[in-house]
Amino acid sequence: MWLDLSRIIETPGASVPFETELDAALLASDAIESFPVPPTARGQVVNTAGLLDLHATIRGRMRCRCDRCGTEFERELEQIVDQALAADLPEETDSDVFPVTDNGIDVSELLESCFLLERELKILCRPDCRGLCPRCGKNLNDGPCGCQPKRDPRFAVLEQLLDR
Ligand SMILES: [Zn+2]
Ligand SMILES: [Zn+2]
């Protein structure tokens, strides 16, 4: 969505609100399979003492696949984006400032790139996910499997000594 900033570029204190839907297909990945509630962003661009700042919150609901156990689950998406914008940026710049051209920005495109830069590459169904047993493939979150851990015979001797 194109957001016209011509009204606020020269006016400190002025702001432009926006609300836009983001391209779910673009934001999906191995970890995030789909968005049962499409990702939308709401926010505003504010001229703060001559500098343009974009603040937005991206919301939606994601269908994810756990990186450790492969279970599918749904999770709320809420990501806050704070991005500085500037008109008349020099061509060769490696700053984090996003350039404003033709007195505006493509706000959906900007937020989609912010999401892709900051997204988690590995998502777990829960922080202490136990994963799958490497021998039988059972999901260890459902309880232990029948596989006995291989024991080193040297430790068995040590345990016998400690038992005494
Ligand atoms: Zn898991
Ligand atoms: Zn097992």
C-alpha cells in the first residue's frame, strides 16, 4: 500500500495513520506454514523534529511447525516495528534508515521486509520441547519411549564403586 507522506515531510509534529494487510504468502516459511488470520499492520508515521519515524504493530495468527518435534500448532503473531525514514538519502548509504522516494513509501513492502528480517527461523511448540527419540521416532513430549539409553560400560563400573 502506497502511503503519501507529502503532508508531513515538512511539518514537525504532524502524523499519518495507516492500516494495511500484508502478503501472507510472502511471509510464510518452513517454520510458519500459513496464517489462519491474515497478517495486518496498524500504525503511523510521525514527523518528530524533522525526522520521520514509523511505528507499527503487525498482528495475525500463525500456523507453525515445531523445529524439534514437527508438531503443528497455532500461535498469535504480534510484532512491533520501529523504523526511521528519511527523504534525500545519499545513494550509497549503509544506515538502517529507509529511504523515502516521491514523497511516500510502500508501507506494506517495508513492513514485510521488517518482518522477514526479524522473524524467528526456528520455532518451538514450547520452550522445553523434548523432540523426537532419535532411535524410534516417538514424540518424547507424549512421554518416554521404550528405548534404553546406551550406557558406557566404564560408567557402570564407576556406579558400582559409588554404591559402596
Ligand atoms: Zn516441539
Ligand atoms: Zn525411542
